[in-house]
Amino acid sequence: MTITIDEQLRAYIDPLTEDEYAALERSLLAEGCRDALVLWGDLLVDGHNRYGICQKHGIPFNTLQNDSFRSIDDVHLWMIDNHLGRRSVSDFQRGVLALRKKEIVAARLVQAQSRPATAEPTSPAQSGGDPPWTRETVARAARVSSATLGQIEKIQKTAAPELVGAVKSGIISINAAAAVASLPSEQQIAAVAGGKKELRQAARQVREARLPPKPEAEEPPIDATPEQIEIHRLMLQVVELTEERNQLRKKVQHLTIALTEARREQ
């Protein structure tokens, strides 16, 4: 039986980590290849790692043809949906996959709208779902909040490859990476090279720079009335309370981020 490997298709989904690959290899050696490899013709769609390990150790495997595919986009959509349902996929990976699905669905909608009225209707497998996808729809598919999805989009658009790698490996949270991604590329790379502590510091500096400037109260005139002096005193108090609020807000942000990252490391 001939099985064809398409390197772009293999790379469409993030590869396993070394630990995940080693665990899969141990499982296949101990229990055999229980899940069939999915093919489209002779093209391998799902099971690249299993196929490689089975070839390496001479482990028997079964294959399954998926006859619902009509195009490579159908293959991509199937791969995306298949991985979105897996527990081991991180929030960042799910967000990236859901955004890819949105692009495919949106492109198909444009094609459908430009198709002549006499053309044959598009099949469900070709349409890729019920377009258009709103931000909320994409966020639900990725099982993340709309705010987190927006941060993932920002990371995709502006983050240096080194910073993206740090997010994928769990060195930095999505929230912190989105903040660091607003820095120039060379500063992002330098922060990644500095490790987790440097990345956190860079994210903190970006957030602090976004805080509104400290308001200033004008000095009362020399001939100010008692009422004007009292108003000035109250304005100064407002300034102090505003600064105190901002400091408390920063502490809450830092504690929230630290707690989130601590949970990820457990």
C-alpha cells in the first residue's frame, strides 16, 4: 500500500513535543496502533506521528479512507475540527486553529456569493459550516474568551517567531505575550532570550506605560477664597485617590497573571 506524506499538511498542525512523542512511542510499542490512519486516496491526513513510529518499529496499522473530502480545504477543516476536540491542545493552539477555520469559511462564503445562480449548490462538506463566523463563534469553537481570542490574533500578527515559540511552549501566558508583542521585534527577541523573568518584566512595563497619566491640579490663585482653597484640596485628594486606584489595579493585574502562570506550571 502506498501512503503519500505531504510536508505542508504534516506541518499544518503543531508537532508533538519531545515528551508527547516519546509517550506516544511507548504506547504504540506496548499496545500497538489501535487507531486507524486516515487517508484521502493515498494522502495521509491524520496519524503522521503514528505512521512514522509504526514504520520505525515494524508495528502493524490499519487505514481508513475518508470519502467526504472534495478539496484540500475540506481536509484542513477536518483536521482543525479533529484537533479542536482534543484535550491536549492548548488555548493558544485552539485559538490559532479556530482562526484558520474562520479564514477558510470566509473565503468559501466569498466564492459562493460570486458563483452564478445557475451553478450547483455547495455541499455541506464544501461549505465548512454556517458562515459567517463572528468573533464570539470563533471564541466558542476555541473554548476561549473573545478577549483572549483578540490577544491570539495580535500575537499572530505582530509577535516575533521567538515570542510565538515562547507562548507555544508555555514560557509566557497569552495575556503577557500580547503585551510584549506590541514592542519592536528586536525587543521581543531580547525579552525571550532573557527567559521567563525578563518576559514578565517586559509585559509589566508595557502595561504600566498604557496607564493614564497622573492628573495634576493647578495651584489656587494667591487671592483665592476659602471656597477655592477647599476645592483645590479636594482636587488634590482626587489625584491621590486616582493614583492609589491605579496602583491597586496594577497589583491585581500582576497577581492575576502570576496566579494564571502558576496554575499552568502545575
